[in-house]
Amino acid sequence: MKTSRRRFLQGSLAGAAGLAAPMSTWARPIGANDRINVAVIGARGQGGGHYNDALRNAHGGQAMAVCDADMAVVNQRKADADKASVKVETYQDYRKLLENKDIDAVIIATPNHLHSLIAIAALQAGKHVYVEKPVSHNIHEGRLLVQHAAKHPDLICQHGMQRRSDAAWVKIMEFVKTGAIGKPVVSRGFCYKKRDSIGKISGPQQPPSTLDYNLWCGPRETEPVHRKQFHYDWHWQWPWGNGDIGNQGPHQLDVARWVLGDPAANPERVISIGGRFGIDDDATTANTQIAFYDFKPIPMIFEVRGLPQADMNFRGRMDRYKGVVDIGNVLECEGGYVAEGKAYDNAGKEVAKFNKNDGAGHRRHFFDAIRKGKLEDTHNALTGHLAASLAHMANHSYRLGKVTSSEQIREHLKGNALFTETFERMLTHLKDNKLEADLSKIVIGPMLQLDPASEKYTGEFAAEANALDMEVYRKEFSIPTV
């Protein structure tokens, strides 16, 4: 559907997961002292950290199997296990791994587009599930994950947002409730993280020879590879990744909604502004992005900055909000603010301090929950889904956006002082990087409206936004409904 600039600007402001049939749930009873047999699916990066913990039987989970679509990764992890004198089974196809009834739990750290798909398949196979953030690649499949987790109450399904296991944040919430720094005004999340160019290739590349590209793509089409570095840089291309708001972002998006009282549903409206500035490469996601979430009565704002503090110097410093936070959260109140582990008055004087550990016990919570047969609500699939959905909503608005000058955007943001101030700081950031020419190339998305009950978009841009969210799944990797 073609969108006129007038309509656009008005809107801005106003399958069986690869198995032939579902498997019946069976879960081996696990006692307080029993070994939990763990399989790691997706063993690079964060998955490698999970795997190394499991090799050491850290937190009561012992590595039994490892799976990755890239056999080079599998072989390296097998060598790691041999060195640690731990026997592990190796797989390239997660579906084969899930047939192994000796495996009690799986940890999923694949690319984003496989998270919900494999998590649902694992639940159907009777496995406890720890799924990394974001728990989904779109809102629709995230809700399906929540529904499947509810269908298997005997199984634990935990998200990978570690801050939920940091007791300091509970104390911060209690401190705010005392009114010591007044009533909350806005909840902010930040991902100020330098991301240099991923390069620009002249033509399609071949996937690694050790990789099964069909398995790696899973539900997505096996389209030609258009990035220099195959692994990791998928984060910055829409079919597989969700940009930094969906990569680093879920951690801080989750805390930002947590301090609002953990609302049980998504906000009804969201708008996002941004672009990919200063870099000409093969990435398609934004490297600079701001989003406004119309939670009531306290709004939420999220910011992504992938460029350095100034002069496009990626070896230089990174911005910090209020001189304190680059990756983290700030809750602004009438009489002060909380910035990560400290509270300040409006003059910037520290008035309280909280000892954060960034959720060092998060993996232990997973294994403890398996033994107890109960998971805290703050760690469950719904919490992970709601945080991921915030990233998806912002991206949907951004992807439906139009290039607009900063002057026009400034005019159309009148009446929203908080978001206007955020936008002005974004402009200053671009100017500090000598990107004045990009001030006329900023993308502003429509103000999308969401029905929190159905989690479907409504209103003028509903068709376009819902089409973005309802991604196409190849038959071999279809995702089952409930």
C-alpha cells in the first residue's frame, strides 16, 4: 500500500517447528541433587559462555550435547569438552538433538530468527528451555511462545535477560516507591554502543563451507549472503536480526518497563525516529534510533547510538546520558533520578547507592527453577516476550517511516516535550560526528497503534505494520499455533 507524505506524517503523530507432528510432553523428574543434562543450541558468542559454564557443571547443569549449524563451531566445542574430560554429543540439526530423551534442558543462543521456533519445538519435545534475548523475531511468534509455555506448565521456559536476577533492581524499585525523589516522570533505556561499518561487498558471498545454510536460515528464505562477515553481522540485517534495539536493547527495555510496575501488556502507541548515518555498508537496521512508548501514566523512551561521541572516531569515547549511562537505564522523577545503581537529586548530588551485579545468578535461577518445578513470573516467557515486543514495535514504526528533514520532524513533535528533547540530543550527536548533511535524511515512522489484548496493530497503518510482523515461514520450519 502506497503511503502519501501527508497521510504518513499525520499517522506519525496521531507448523510444528520443523517436526511432522507435535510431540507429547515428557519431562524426567529431577530431584534436588540430580544432574541436569544440558544441551546448548547455538554455540558461538553468548552460547559459548553458556556452554563453558555447562562444561564446568556450573549452577548444577552439566553439558551433554552441543548443536550449531556450523560444524566448525561444533568441532571446536567438542575439542573444548575433550580438554575438560567431559563427554558431549554433537549435532548440526537441532531437530535431531531434540529427539534425544536423555537431554533435560536446552539453552538457545542461535540467531534471533530461530529463537521462538526452536524454543517451541523444545517444549513440545519435553525439554526445559532457556532462550536468549530477544525471545522472538516478531511479536506474533513471541506470543506463540508464551502460549506454548503455558501449555506445558511442567516445563520451565526462562528468558535470558539477566537483570531480572539482580536484587539491586528490586531495591531500586522499593526506593522509588518511597517517594524520596518524587513521582516518576519518564523511564529511559539506553544502548550507546559503538558499531563500526560491517563493510560493503560487490556481490553475493558464499556461506562458510562448514555451515548448513538451509538449517541456519530455518524459517527464512535461503537468499544470497550480502555481508562480509557471515557470523554476528546478521544482527544488522532484517531477515535475521533486529538491530541493536533488539540485540542489546531487550535488557534495558525490560528494566525500563519493570520500573513502570511491570505492565502486563504492551503500550497502545509507539513512534520511532532514526536512520543509518555516517556509514555506507550492507546493514539495513538503524545505527541511530529513538523510540517513544506511550505507556500510561508514565511514558518510556529508548535510545540507540552506534556512532562514537564525536568526529566518527570509533577509537574514541562514547556518549553517556547525564555523564553516567551508556548502556543502562535512567528513571527520571520530579525530585531527582535513578541512573543504574545510584540515585541523585536534581542538582546531581548522590542520595542513594545500590550494589548491582547485573544478574550474575541468572543461569542458576534457571536450574533452581527446574529442580523446584516453579519459575518466578519475572523470569518467564511472558516477561521476555513483552520486552522483545517493545523492540519489534519500534522497528515496525521505523521501517514504515519516511525520510524527513529535521525541521519538519521538530515541527511535528510539538506537544511532546520529552520526545522533542530526546530528538534534539540526537541531532546534537549527529552534528558532533560532523554529519550535518544527514540532518535532512532522518526517518520518522508513523505513530503505530496496537491493541494490547490481541497484539495486533489497529488504525491507519495497521495493514502495513501487521504485514511486517507476520513474517513468512518456510514449510519445513513452520511455527505451530496453539
